[in-house]
Amino acid sequence: MSREQLIEMTRNLIEHGAADTMELADEVVRVPASAYTDPELFEQEKSKIFKRLPLMVAPSCELPNPGDFKAMDICGVPLFLSRQKDGEVIAFLNMCSHRGNPIVEGTGNAARFMCGYHGWTFKQNGDLIGVASPQDFGSIDKSKHCLTRFPVHESAGLIWATLDPNSTLSIPDYLCGYDSLLEAFGLEDWTLFSQRTLAGPNWKTAYDGYLDFYHLPVLHKDTFGADFYNRANFFAWGPHQRLSAPSKMATRVGSDVEEDLSQMSDDEIPHDALLSGVWTIFPHISIASFYGGGQRGAMISQLFPGSHVGESFTTQYYVMENQPETEEDIKSAHEQFDFLEVVVRDEDYATGKRQHEALQSGLMKEVLFGKNERGGQVFHGWVEKLLAADEAGLADMFAPQQAEAAE
Ligand code: FES
Ligand SMILES: [Fe+2]
């Protein structure tokens, strides 16, 4: 974790806050409205972005113990994660090497896996150890029929996997050093309090909202309040972006008292003030801190495209530094989580769905991202760039950025 980098960003936010300014992009950017509605483009996004790039598949605390597993379906790719005895996580294609039946469903804990179709068994590490009725089945080399693995990487309390077993893109390279900053959340020692999945509009329509403070005091006037800042400065590491409101004031976790950060030395700035705002991980994650149930908490939103261009699904993971223990704290943590569900479901996604239906009329050719909406500009720029990149170009695209981030 680089506290210096976090301090540098915080100083930027303090200075702009004190001067009542924000960093603006160079120009207003236009994105074709069809980028949100074209079913063919949507298919390309699934294959060239979601099935080709590392995705944050689970917070580490969803699989805290050896043997823990979780099955997922991402854009039609069946995947399961399994925490090994030595603590490592392996990501498998969730298909039995006999005839392709999914090996596990949902979540659970298992020392080995038995396929529910004909009973082939696999070790936790995917090795095929038992062919049912081997004397009848015929001879095969078991070592050639292990479960297929996907590239996987765990850092900062988050697990990434790439849904292409043959991907040559290094996941750490792809993260451009951003995960070393995410470490500052300390998520590897946190616990999962609750999770739920919400249906939303087109995945980019939904994701735009996470990269946008401009809408906060308007769309969320009844929940966050009409005096919420609508300005954000943006910081980028490759396609991954953090956005945070320029402000010299901050409240310490668990307190209502505003403190003037501009009067503090670097050492005095509270840790939580360094993590303000929304931290997004391209192409589909947003992380924001919240306080509830007497604990530090964070909402991790994980977005996936649905089965058609106008549909997405978001899993909200509410992670907490410690599990709340008293009844009152548990209740208040649930209330905090329910509140965030209402904000996203009834305000962001309800608006996104209306916006999507209107865009599908085809009568508007372009949508606009203002100079104050750099997050959306950068996001849509990367989507276009990644759709145009061939297989070989991907690794090249991320290797130099990684070096740049480490400078
Ligand atoms: S498909 Fe798994 S044992 Fe037959
Ligand atoms: Fe919103």
C-alpha cells in the first residue's frame, strides 16, 4: 500500500475543495447512443471484455476457509472458485471432464467434488481421482482429464479470474498497481455481512452511474440529500478509476464532527479520509466505504451483463471490518445495507431502465459526457479501445502501464 500516493490524491482533493474548483476534462465527449442499445455490440462486449479480461469474481471474505467454494455463471461461462488447504484460491471451469455437467452449485465447503451425473470425483485441486465403474468405462489417463483452470489472482482482499483458460494477460499487469492502493481498505481481514443481487439496465448504463457524482444531489435528493456535492476529481490507473469529491473537510469514522484536513500534517490525516469516494475496477466493480452497525463497512458492487442488451445483474456485497455483535448493531447494519439497496434499485437502476427504453427509440444519436464527467469519458474510451484490440494487443496494452504505475 502506498500511503504517499493516497496522501497525494487527498492533498489534491483538499486544495480543490479549499479553492472551490475541480479538475475538468478537456472537452465534452459524445458517445453514440447505439453503444447502449446495439445487440451486436453487446455480444462483442461480452466476448471481448467480460470473457477476455480479468474480473473481480469475489471478495476474499466470501471464501474465508479452506474448502469453501462458490459457483457462478458469468456471461454463460460456468465458473467455480475453491479455496485450497494452503489458502490459495483456484478458479475452475465448472464442467465435469466426463460430459460437461456442472460440478458444483451455489456455495459450500467440500474437501472433494463428486459430479452429480455419473459420479466422477475430483480433488479440491481439480485432479480427477475417481471414474465411476472404471472396469466398465474403459481405460483413460486420469491426469489428462482434470478440471480446467482459469487464471486467478488474489490481492487486496479481492479475487480476480480471467474466463479464458488460455489467456496470456497477466492479472497484476492488468491491475496497473491499483490493487496496491486498494490494500489500504484492509479488506483481506474483513468479513462478509450480507449480499444480494439486483437486476439493472444495460451494464454500461448501470456502470455510468458509479462513475458519476454529477447526478447525486438531483437523483438522490430524497436519500443522500439535495446538498450532496456534485463534483468529483478522477484518478486513473489504466482503466481503473477512483472518483472523490474535492473537499478540505472530512468526518472521522463514527463521528459527526467535520474536521479541516488542510490544517493537518500528512501523518495526522485520518486513514479513512484517504479512501473517500468511489473506487472502481474496470469493467464492473465499484467500492465505497460506509459506516453502519458500529463498524467500518464497504459496499462492493459487482456488475455483469445479463442475457440481452437491456439487462444487467449487480451483486452487492456488504463487507465489514468485524461482524456486528449486538442486536442493535446487527439491525443498524441491515438498515444501512437496505438503504443502499433502495438507492441503487429505486433511484439509479430505475432511472437507468427508463433511460434505456428511451434510447431504444433510436431517435437520439449521441449522449454527452461533460468536462465534469471525466469518469464516463475514460470508461467509454477504454471500452472502445478494448473492443478494437486483438489478442496480442492486450498484453502490450497493459504491460507499459504497469511499469508507469510503479514509477
Ligand atoms: S458428466 Fe460428470 S460424471 Fe458424467
Ligand atoms: Fe447514483
